[in-house]
Amino acid sequence: MPMSPWDLWGEIMRGIRVRLLWVTAVVLGMAGITFGIGPAQAVTPMAKGNVLLSIGGGKFEEHTPAGVLVRTGDSTTATNENDGMCFDASGNLYATNGFSYGSVAKFDASGALVNKDFIKAADTGGGHPESCVVDTTGNVFVGLPDKSPTAIQKYSPAGVLLNTFPVTSGSRGSDWVDLAKDQCTVFYTGEGSSILRYNTCTQTQLAAFATGLPGPCYAHRLLADGSVLVACTANIVHLSSTGTVLNTFTKASLGFGGSGFLFAMNLDPDGVTFWTADYSVGKVVRANIADGAVVGGFNHSAGNGPFGGVAVVGELTQAITPTTTTTTTTAPKTTTTVAAPAAKAVTAAPAFTG
């Protein structure tokens, strides 16, 4: 049946409208505008030297060293307590959500959530992941305070469980972990008075690194000279490469008060200072490794924690950022110097009153 003039006119107008819509879309697209999406927004990476705090509820905060809040990251797990965090070589952040959720979340270098279940609760087997460390190839080692039997787990860069290593338990599992530069030896605490070791390459339990510490002991970090800093409730203890006590920095000497305890701790990228936070009094302190002198820090605006973890963007770990920084001592409990290329000891910050 032949098309009527009115039908023909309608077809012509529909064609014109389609062409106009197409041209409009092209022009807007060239201008960086898309329907319902909008132009790509610039993202700011987390800045080197900034301090990350696990604040509970599955969230972390990024602060400048002076305490200015930069951003808040949210794993969306709403876990009651989130604890240790770690970075890979690309700056991606991994954050544990151990106790009421059980996963390890992954964030990109700008703090944007990538996957709240990067390591799944089902894979940790109720172990409640509390700490992590990443090796040079991107594998993630996880400490588990409540897994039975006690174990440390290793996951691939894609979050796939590679191995579950049976280890000697501390007072509470494997809790906090760090990895030596040999990429094999995991140092771990179990909320007791010892730092234990396990070789993941030979799958062998090693002799304890240190015993008789003023526990319970939690977060710890290996330094380039093989010495270790560890947070032990009322003290930060500095141990030599053979496990001998070099220095003990008390809560009082670090300016903490209240009824909380030293739980979280990490190294600044300057190689000469460390950061620690009391679990419950809302205070974060930066101090010299050499003598424990407080050189900075801030009080958290929200007051009490829980502050289950402290990370520092660009933090030094022997697992992925071995350095030539050394800490030299002349005798046990007598620290003399801390040397770092192009780095000087930080002087006290008068603006921080504690």
C-alpha cells in the first residue's frame, strides 16, 4: 500500500530527529560530557608521609603529619574493629576487617575502594585477619589471631589463597606479621611476650627472635639493619638484630596518658622516625627511632578510637622497600645514632602539645 503524504512526512521528521540526537551526542562527547556519566574526575593519590588510621566501622582516615584530615576510606563492611593495613609496590592499600566481618579490603592508591572482599572471610576460616604485609611480587601475607589451628596465610596478587602455613601460636595466634627482605621469613607476634619466626619458603618454624618482652606485644616493624621495633602495650621496644633490647620507650616518655595501650605502630618514610597510636585515647605520636624523642603527632578530633592500625604512605618495609638506613648502637640499651641518606633527625614540633 502506498505511503500517504502524512506518513512520509512523519518518517522524514523522525530521521531528522535521530540525526540531530547523534550530532548532539558527538559534540557533547568532544566537550567531555556524556549522558548520565559526566567527564572523568581527577583523583588525588594518597600523599607520601601522610598517616592512615583504622578508626573502626570498616573505615580509615588519611591525615597529614600535622593531623589535618584529607579523606576517609570506607570498606563498606561496617566491621566493629579494623586493624592492620599494608601497601603493595604500586601504592594499593590492603585493610583488615577482621572481627565482625572477616575480610581484607583493597583500595587503590587514591583511597578508592576496589574490593571489600579482596580476601574473603570464608578463606580465612574464622581467623579474623588483623595484619598484613606484601612481598615484592604482590603476594599478601595475613596474620590471624583466632584461626584454629594457628596459621599464617599467603594470598596471590589477585586475592587467591596460595598457602596456609601452620605456625607455633603466641598467646593468641599469629596476630601481627612482618616479612624479612629474604621474602621468606615472617616475624610475628601473638599478643604475648615473644616475637616468633617462620620460614615460608622451607615451611619451617624457626627459633624465636625475642622472648621475655613486656607483653602483650602487637604491631612491629623490621628495620634495614635487622633490628625490630615492637609495640608492647605500655612500651615501644627497640630490639637489635639478635633480639637484644636496645631501648624501651614508655607510654609516659611518648606523652600518652589514659587507660589505653600501645597497639599500632609503623615507620615513617624518612627512615628516622616512627608513628604509634594508643588504642583508645585518641592520640597519635611521631618519635625518633634513635632516642624516642617526640617530634610530632596530633590528637584525633573524634577522641577515643579504637585505633586498630596505623599506616604511613610510603612507609618503609623490608618486604618491598629495603633501604640502606641503619641504626647503630654501642651497647645494649644505649643507642647512639641513626643514619639515613639524605635524611636528618627530626626536631621537636613546638605546635604539638599533646
